[in-house]
Amino acid sequence: MGAALLVVDMQNAYFEDPVLEGQRTEVVAACNRLVVLARSLGAPVFTVVTEHARDTSTWTLSMLEDNQGFAFTGTRQAALLDDLDAAGATTVVKIRDSAFHGTDLAQRLRALGAQRLVLCGVSGQDCIARTGADAFANDFAVAYAMDAIGSIDPELGRQTLGKLASQYRQEQLETSAVGDWMRAKP
């Protein structure tokens, strides 16, 4: 098939933000439709999660400056949303915005023959954007499932993904068009 679905940071910690909480129902429903679609096409599904250690060893510079961590491994904050359909998905744990930074995601995708990635989850201007940019750097084609992406600043999220899509020749699609993109030859 050559395509894979990456569901990024659909964790309780991120939906503590009131703006994202307001988008939760729609974003989860769209992500779940994509998971069902990927399964029906035999495409691999990855849930990419952010987890940090309490000992500060995985914290970002801003977390260290603020002396405040979050999404600690094993906590309710780090857990996937209960209403997300993640059964059978492969989990990739990250400690920075990009799903590729410090992980073996690129190797896993290549081992599965994936050349095209559909990104969904949160947040458009941060983790989705960084993952999309690094996907390009790792020679993967990307489609952003726009109605399955939440953002703490929705306009900034759309602008950021629009610029990446233009610069890297990536696609911005609604979930209804993702199936055709996943089925297309690379």
C-alpha cells in the first residue's frame, strides 16, 4: 500500500486546554474515521504520544525553566483519550514536538513499506507541523487531514500547515478525500 496513519498526541494532557477541549468531539470523531479507513485499507496505524520522566531528564528547556513537567509516563495525563479508537495501533513515544526526533519511527515506517503519511491529532502549529516537516526531511510524502487536526490557535495551525504544504508539496485534505490519497501510487 505504501501509506500509514499517524495519530499524534491525542492524550488527556493536551485536552486540558479549553480551546482544544472545545474541538475534542469533532477531532476525535475525524481521527476515528481515519483509523477505520486505514484498517480497511490494510495501512498501519501509529499512535504517537508524548511522555516525560518525573526526574526532568526528558524535559524541554522551557519545562526546565518553568520547573514544570507534564504527561508523565503512566499517568492519566499521558494516556490516550478514552474515546479514541486506538485498538491495534503501534505506539511511538516521543519527548519533543516531532514524532521523528529521537525515535525509530522512520525505520519502522520503512520496514512496513510506508512512503506516504497521513497526519492527524494535535496541535497543528506544533507537533503536527514539526512531524510533517521532519517527514519531508526523511523523504516521506505527507497529507494533513485538516478536519482531524486540533490546534490551541486554530488560525495559526491552518497558516502553519498551509505554509508547510506549499513549501514541501504536501497535501491538505479533508478526511473524506484521504482514502483516495492513501490508495494512490507513490
